Amino acid sequence: MWLALEPDLEVVGEADHSVDVCGLVGSLRPDVVLIGMAMRLRGGFEATADVGALEPKVPVVVLSLHDDLETKAQAWAVGAAAFVSKHEVAPLLVHTIREVAGGTRSLPGTGRP
């Protein structure tokens, strides 16, 4: 994964299925979780909510092909800390991961870092 090429980021785990995400989060204790909305089995929204229930202090960055307000609102509703469209992936995603890992990004309307 190209994120591993960033000198200040370390990819500690990857999951192909949404059901594997919580197990990895629980055992690896990452600083940030990146979840694609097109995850197999339960889906990205469900995986995002599951991570939030298991580890509420671990920010989840949602990655999606859909860049509409409804998809963003649904991602925030299930607990995403940030949303990045796959159309603007590389530079914005790296910047967003750094922001949420450092606690400098707040969810709109929540006041929650």
C-alpha cells in the first residue's frame, strides 16, 4: 500500500472483510483506522460503527468513491472522524490521517476532536 511509503506513517494491519476490522483494531491498537465504504461482508458504515463502539478514541477515516453529502452525513453519523473521496485520494488522505492522528481535526457540529 502506498501509505507505507510515507516516512511518518506505519501501516500496522489490513483487513479484507469488515468483520476482521474490529479484531485487528483490538489487537493492534492503531492511532487511526482507514475504512473503505466498499468493504465486503457487512460494509464500511457498519465497520466504522463497530470500531467506534470497540475503541471510541481511535479515529476512523472513511474512504469512498461517493462524494455526495448524503454519504458524508451517513459516515459522520456512524462515527467517522473524517471523510476522503477516492477521487482526491493520495495527498488529501495522507494529510487527513496526520490531522486525525494528531487530534487537530474536529467533526462538523460535534466539537469532538
